[in-house]
Amino acid sequence: MCGLVGLKPSRGRISMGPHMDEWGNSVQHVVCHTVRDSAAILDATIVHVPGDGVIAPRQDEPYADLVGRDPGRLRIGFLDHAIRTNTEIDPDVADAVRATAARLEALGHHVEPSVPAPLLDESRITAWGPAFAAGTAASVAAIAAEIGRELDDGDIEPWTMFIAERASMFPPAAVIGAQKAMTTFRRDTATWWADGFDLLLTPTCLRPAPMLGEMAPDNDDLMGVQVTTLHYSQLTQPFNVTGQPAISLPLARSREGLPIGLQFVAPYAREDLLLSLAGQLESEYRWGDERAPLHP
């Protein structure tokens, strides 16, 4: 939505320690103007601390050296539609996916409409709710313990407090069940890559950027804002669960000139594939030369 490069490293690539844990879905990195900047910062921030539960296998050479290197001929599946009921993809975004698929083919890659089957089973995705709520509540409680008092709306976003408070709705068995559902989803999704695909191409979000304040977390209808946000970002959430690396690239513009990000997802620990392809596309698209128009 903002015309920047956003790399999500593999789970365990950059330590969350010593004060946080990989409870399942968060990673650390930055957004950048260029692919090389993102790769260089990744090289500089890969670190682990004693007790890390997950450590991603390290690349033999610096990631920055992979930018500009020919990625070879890749097999890429793509998805150009929503995966949740009662949601639609903006026509400009769908067109962007198809145009990018065509450009990838012109670059010599094998591209076909294909997607891991678990992504299309909405019941598997909605099953994660108790785990998300419990993880958020645990994080809020840890911060409160560290500062020695209960948190209020002045400390964290109302949205975060709202999710944390919902954790009390779920019994422990529901939380454990949600965690198991996430594990089986991760395993089942990985088989698509094991069957021969290198990358998956999807929209980053289902629509271009909303108006400023439209989805503010202090909106009076927090549940409505949460549902809307999850609907628009429905194709990024699953890979927070699987822990796979992904990258969003500003490869298109809407009719109004707003940036449209497209997401590429790689197998676990294969940031090298993402960065080499991203470098190739950056040379083709030259998005650094573009600027979105100001809204009147």
C-alpha cells in the first residue's frame, strides 16, 4: 500500500529474545525503498541468543550478494482472488497479479494458477482465533508485569486491548486446539512447495490503500475494523502461521495511482529465492523512480 519493499523473514531468522518469545506469528525486520537495503539490513540483524527455540538455517553467503543475481527459471504458482467468503478483490489488484504473472513468464519463469489447498479451506484459518487472542493477552500481561501496573488505553492501542480481553472467552482446551490447528496447517501447506513449486504469488492486500483514518484502531467499531482488516490482509496471515519468508513488492498502481503490493512466498528458510527474484523484478519495474500522487 505504501510503495515500499517489505520482507518478512523466516521464523527464527532474527531472534525475538531475550525479552520476547516466538509464540507463533511475529518476526522482526524493516520496510525499505530497495531490495538491496532490505537484504543488507537482514544480514546485519541476523542474531540469536541462548535459549532460542527456533533458529532458521543460515545462508552461506550474505543476502545482499544475492540481489542482482539471476534467480534461474522458477516454478511459480499464483492466486488472483479472495480466499474468504463475503470478500472481494479489487479489480485493479486482480489485474496486477495477472499482469505480473505474464511478466514473470516473459522473464523465463514457469507460471501457473495454483495454490496450497489449505489456503482455500476457510474453516482451517478461522480456527486460529483462540491462539491469537491468548498470545496477545500473554504479551499484554508480560508488559504489565515489567512496568509494575495494569495497562490502560493510553499504553497500547485499543485494538490490542480488545483482542487481549477476548482471550478470557476461550477455555485452555480451545487455545491448545487452535495451536494444533496451526501446526497441521503449517505441515499441510508445506507439501505444495515440496511437490515442486518454488514461489507463490498473491496480492499483499485485496485493495489499494484506504483513506487515512478509515481503519484507525481507535474506531468505535473495533470488531468491525478487525474483521475488515483481516479480510483485506487475508493472504498474508497464513504465512505468519507457517513461519515462511515472504516479500511484498510495489509492482503495480491502481487507477488512482496508488501503489499495489504483490506478495511472493518461499519455502521455509529460502529468503535467497525471494531476494534474487525481487532484485530481478526491481530491475524490470524500477519502482524507485515512481512517486504516488498526493490526494487532493
